[in-house]
Amino acid sequence: MKIMSSKASLAAAALLAAAWLASPVLAQTQTPSTPAQSAAQPAPVGPAPAVTAPAVPAPTAATVSTTAKPDSKPDAAAGVAPAMKELSPWVMFMSADVIVKAVMIGLAFASLVTWTVLIAKSIELSVASTKLRSALKKIAESRSLAEAQMALGAKEGILPSFLAAALREARMSAGLSSDSGIKERAASSFSEIVRAEARRIRIGMGVLATIGSTSPFVGLFGTVWGIMNSFIGISKSQTTNLAVVAPGIAEALLATAIGLVAAIPAVIIYNHFSRVTKSYLELVSRASGAAGRLLSRDLDRSHGSVHSRAAE
């Protein structure tokens, strides 16, 4: 009897322990109850019912594929920076500040003046050189100033001016015995004509020199002004995104580019005309020498005839 009672007590103790261990699991699975209900319903004493876990559906192939292989390519629109606007020269000019626009327009006008001077001076120097060479050929066989004038006719030019000055000086110095004085005065008149022709033929070259020396600095001024405006825009937008910074800086640098486009051809054209003008002035010097020689022959011839008449 003692053995059976001890076994019964052990079984009861085991049931109580199982019920005490199962009570937290039941509290988690069951819906919470109010304190009044929990107080009114004491915990049952006895073997705890078996707790079954909720059935979890087995993952299908579709769910495995969607969970195991997520879309590795994010939305392109979310990761791409906003597109920059088209940076063509015309768009940059239209988007530039008023001061930068004025600089660009001035430099474009200076470039237009440069090419206009190139065309005009090329035609002028070519025509003047051709006419002077032709005139020198015509008077190459002339023996006096009168013959040279007849050979040239009533044409206008630098050589007819030399001949007219020599004849005028010879006429005004008639009756004077000093030939050296006549030649000196004629040479002075020739020098004035040469200087006047040099001034005339160099018209426009000063404009080229000015454009070539100042255009880079004018373009740099436009660039500095544009970059200042760009930095002001950056400070206002509080961003250093390339799409915000690049257009303003590109517009500013366009002014420097136009300045170089205006300056480089102006310098090259100025150097070209310096060489061509020097060659033309050498032809003018040859024409002055030819007129001086004809005057000297006329003076010698007139003195020879006077001496012959005196001998008779």
C-alpha cells in the first residue's frame, strides 16, 4: 500500500509540474482575458492539453523565386541625376548675364571688324601695288618729267604726285643757279608725300592692333563676371551638383573663347599687313627715286642748254 501511495503521489506531482510548465504557452496562444474573467476562472488542475503550432504553408516556387532573387536593378529614374540642359553656344549665350551678353556681342563685333579690315586692306594694297608697278614700267624709258607725265596720262596715283611735285619745284625755282637747293626742296616734298601715303595705307591697322591686344582681357572680364554669378547661384541653391554648376561656368568661359577668336586673327592679320605695307612703301620709295632722277636730268639738261647758248 505504501508503494502504491508513493507512486500515486509521484504521478500527481508530475501532473502538477506539467500543468505549471504548460500555463505560459497557453497564455501566449489564447486571447487575453480580462482580470475579472481570469480571477473567476481558476487554472484547471490536470494534464495539460497538447499545444499545436499553427500550420505554416510550405513556400512555393514562385515565392522562393521572388524572395531569393529580388530585383537587383533599382529604378533608373531614382538613381540618375537630373539631366543637364543642352550646352550649345547659342543656348549658353541666351542664358548668360546681361553684362556677359554685352561682352560677347562686343567681341563678335570686333571679330567682324577684323575680317572687314582684312578684306578691305587686301583689296586696297593689291590695287595700289599693281598700279604703282605698272606706272614705274611706263616711265622706265622716259627722259624727262614731261615725257613721264605724258606716258602716265591724267591718272591719279602716288607716282603722278611725285612728278607733279618735281615739276612744281622746278618751275618755282626757275632762274636759280643752285641745283642742289632745287633737289633738296624736291626731296623734302617727296618725303611729305611718302609720309602721307604711309599714313593712308596704314589706316585700319591701328584697329587691328587694338583688337588683338584688348580682346583677351575683355573676354576675361566677361568670364570673371559670369563665374561670380555662378558662385552666387550656388550659394543660393545650396548645392554643388554638376548640373547646377556647369552651365554658368560654361557660359562664362564662352566669353573668353570669343575673346580669343577675335584676338588671334587680329594679331595674325596685323603682322601680315605689316609685311605687305613695308613692301608697298619700298615701291613708293622707288617711285620717289625715279621722280628725283628725272628732275636731275631736266636740271642738267637745262644748264647744258644755257652753257651752249652762252658759248655761242
